[in-house]
Amino acid sequence: MNLKNNIFFAVTLALLFTSGKPVGKKSLTIHNKAITIDTHCDTPMKFVNKGFDIGKEHEAPNSRVDIPRMESGGLDAIFFAIFTSQRPRTSENYEKAYNLANQMIDSTYAAIKNYPNQVELATNSKDVTQISKKGKRAIYLGMENGFPLEKNIDRVEEFYNKGVRYITLSHSSNNDICDSSTDKNGPEHNGLSDFGIDVVNEMNRLGMIIDISHVSDKSFFDVMKVSKTPVIASHSSVRSICNHPRNMSDKMIKKLAEKGGVIQICILGAYIEEEDTTSINYIKHEELRKKYNNFNYKNEEERKAAWREWDRIDKDYPPVLPNIAKAVDHIDYVVNLVGIDHVGIGSDFDGGGGLSDCQDVGDFPKITDELLNRGYSKEDIYKIWGGNFLRVFKEVEDFALKN
């Protein structure tokens, strides 16, 4: 039994047999053998708020990712999102976004450096396997929202050289690259902008994965026409099950699969099951959105205040969340629509993700248990937890090497 097995069984068995329904032994064995990857979490936001220690175990809902829970959940790799909210495109805001992105990257490096025996920075598709063999967890970097690029195409390579391996082209509002799926003012570019086309081509050239979560439908189809490599949705779910603009329609999922891409099912409650808009939790969150202009923060102090208030709402008025079974319904839907090769998992933990019975990364073996109980084979589960994503990752790298 290697180091990974020792850590996994010692911690996971103790955890899962004392908290709710136990996970079956077969499920634990399959989960341990799989290369498990969560393609999106927002933990770096906590790094820039002084005092968060990734090496210590914390409690949900205020924190959903740390090294001890990655170990107990048998999670081999995670993508830390370098997230900047969309603000008005002024020189001052461009600079703030650029500086914040670099601050998050630097603080992630520092967190990894503090625990060299437990985690390691990963930058290519092969790294996760090699790092896992050492009994460590792999930390990858993704950038959520291309706002820090400003209109400078050279920054794509700059961030690539700093370890960023995907860019989520937009966030909740339109930016210089493309239209967002949720901008209250509607489309600005009618899809990808001219600069956005340049960004997609540059990402192809470098071997950087294109992430279409958050983009508008038209932006998505523009990306499909322009990109020469498969793309991912790092944290999106199925619109036919949960009618939210952030989710993907059947037509989009089919096109994604046709181009060889993967939709990583997002386990954020509002994307799994339509929200109860009459609940106090929902009403309070909507009031907070209005207060902070849909989270287009004026400054760093306002951003920190908004997140404190968000956490306070969840503590005082806990949301009624869907469960793992509801999330796996989305996986079933994708598999029935386009096959097993085009679906994975991107939690959006520390950015809103969480289910009633999957509160943090330590609960991930429960998802494997549900998949196995529904008749998925171990090979299927390997694909869902990491195999499909790594295939896309390698294809993107191979294209860059050949061109």
C-alpha cells in the first residue's frame, strides 16, 4: 500500500463512517484508484484575506477546501481560480484587477511553499499522476474572468508563464473578450469581440485551455468556430434540468462534445435545482447583490465586506440545498445526451458551491458511491473524475507543441 492509500483509508474511513450514510468499501477502492480532479474552486480569495491557512482543517460553510480535507476526500488535484470580479473598464480598475490576480497567484505559491510535503504546483496534464504517486495533492491554477488581461494580448502568455492553465473568458458581466450569460444590460459584442478572437487564438498557440463557463450562448458558439482545440466548461450544469442562463443548453452540450470538450458539472445549488425565490436566504442574497451592484466592487474593502455579509446570511438563514443525487442527475443527462466521454466535476467550492450532503472536498467519495450505485463502471467513474478532463488538457498541449 503506497503513501496515497495510507492517507486515504486512514482518514476517509474514519470520517465517512461517523458522518451520515457510510460509503461502500468498493466505492472507496474505486475512488482511491481514480485520478480525481476538481476543475474549479475559489480558495485563493481566502488567501488574500490574511489568516487563512490551507494546511489546517476548517469547517463548512465558511471554508470548503484545505489540505486535510483534500486528503480525507481522496482528491488528487484541484484548480484554484484566480478570480477577479468584473468592474467598469477604467484604467484604475484594470490595474486593480491585474494586481489582485497577481496577488492571488503569489499567495497561492506561498501557501504551496508552506506545505511542500503535502502539495505541489502542477502545470501540465502529466503532473497530477506524478504528484499523486508521491502522496501529495496537485494544485493547478485557472483564471476566472479575463478582465486582468485588459486589452493586452501579451498578458495571456504572461499569465501562462505564471502557471495559469485555463482562462474562464468572462464572469457575471460583459468584458473586453466576450459577452457574459448574465449581464443585466444584455450583449455588447454579440458574442466574441475581435480581441476575444485574438485571445482564443493565443490560448490555442500556448496550450492554454479555454473555459466557456459564464459566457453567453452566442459567445460559446463563436468560441466553437474559432478554437482549434477542445474546450471545457469548468463549472457549469445542464439547463434542461435547471433553467439557469449559467447552465448549458442541449445544443451547446452537443456542440461541446462534437468538438471533443467536457462539461464539468457545477455542484452549486442554484445550478443543480431551481431556487426557492421565496426563501429568506434567497431574498437576503438578492438584496446583497443589489447593494454591491451585482458584486462589481468599488475596492478591496468592499469585496471583503460583501463576502463577510454573504457568509453571515448563510449562517443566519441556512439555504435548503439539493443533494448529491440531484447533481448526479446532471451527469446522467449529459451521458445520455452525448456519452460518457464529455462530463466531469467542477465544484465551485469557496465560491458558492455545496450540496446538502457534499459540503466540502472531504465528501467527494460520496459522489463516487452514488455513481457506482447507479450502475456506472469503474472505468466510467475514472473518466468522470479526471480522465475526460485530462484528455482535453493533453489535446490542448499537443496542439501547441505541433504548431
